Amino acid sequence: MIYKVLDIIEPDFGCEGLPDGQVPMDEVILLDEDNNKKVIKQGDMYLYQMDINVGDNVVIVDNKIHIPLLNDF
């Protein structure tokens, strides 16, 4: 199933910062082809590395968001 990224919410740890050993996780709000919303948590750095942004069409494979290849459509 193909989803559209509606929003990416980055956590705010305030002045205390991120707890030791924790990876920053973002909430990614997705909209599927039937207009159902889904929220999935993904690592902040992973989203940057994969260049996933609001408005992108994505797929979920093994609980990870990916930009689909052209032949996936």
C-alpha cells in the first residue's frame, strides 16, 4: 500500500535533552489510499538519510518507511 506523508513530528526533549542511549524517534503521520490515517515511529536520522519528507509517497516494508521505486507502482 502506498501512503502520503502528512506530517513528521520531531520530539522536543526540552532542556533535559535526549536520555542516554536513546535514538530520537519521530512520529510520521501517513494517509493511505483509502484516506485512513496511520502513525508510525521512525528514527529521526533514518528519515534524513532516506530523504523522507512531508508530501512524499512512501511504502512500509518490515516496519520501515521507504520511498517506492518507480516499478513499485
